[in-house]
Amino acid sequence: MQKRTLKTRARLLAAAAEVVESGGFEALRVEEVVQTAGVAKGTFFAHFKDKDALMEILIGEKLSACFDSVEAGSSPQNVHQIVVALEPIHSFMMSERYVFDLILRYSGAAAIAEIGPIAQCFERYFRLVSDWLKTAQLRQDISADLQAEGVQAFALQAMSLKFCALHSASTFTDRLEGYLIAWLTPAK
């Protein structure tokens, strides 16, 4: 890419981050971004396919920063510690319904060439939890990889139910901890 193109893209990303900071992800409008960046709307679409493509980058960056913070901590050894350790990641993922929906839509890639920052974070989540489970004093009858896939699946289920009016009696943390106790604790 040319230097000018890179500068314009950086200006659009900075403008979008500024708009998100004042009104949230869901409230962001392309018109506000181009106005804040001082560029034409066509310039925006020369850099991003649509609003969601821009948001994938912004949300991916925030999610990656959450992972950096979690990875800087010590390895949890039990279910409660795992839930607490993952809290920054989960909190951001549930910060807005739009954020959660976009994360789910971009969580996988249809082709290797399409692996974006959010899909990379899903793999990072799996690897992080799998590494923790290799040393934790939890279930030993199945692989840490399979356990990590279960943790990720239960976290997504608990997040989904957080946004469902029919399941508001239980908190995300209580629901996730219950799932993980059942999944990761050996039967007695």
C-alpha cells in the first residue's frame, strides 16, 4: 500500500475509535466516521467493505488487548479461578449486544485467507484455556483441548443467555461457573 493510503486508513480507524469512545460500537455510523476523519464516504468504502469490516478491526483490537491482560496473569488452577481470569475477555464480549453479535459472526473463517482478528482471538481463547487446563487440578479423563473447546462453548452459551429475557434469573458468572463445574470437575 502507498504511504498516503496507509495514512488515510489510519485516520479512518482513529476517527472510528473516537466515535466509538463517545457513543459505543452500536451507535457508530459511517457518516460520523468520514466526517470526523475529514474524508469522503467513497474513501471509507475504498478501505472497508462495510461498517462491520471496520468494526471487526476495532473490536478485534479491543479483544486482543483483553487477551494481553489475561495472559499477563497467572494460570488458574480451579473453575472459579478460570472464570475470574477470563472475566476481562467475557466482559468486553458482552459489553454491547452489537459487539457480541459481531464477534459471533466473525468467529470463524470460511477460508484461510479470511482469518481476521476476531477469528484469531477465538483460536487464542482456545489455546490459552487449553494451556491452563494442562496444569490445573481438574478433569483428567479427556484432553485439555477438548476441555478448552467445552469451556469456550459454555462461555458462549452463557453469554447468549445473558441477552435473553427468558433467562435473566441467573447471572452470566453463576451460569458459567455452574457449567464449568459440571464440565471440568471429575465425578465423585
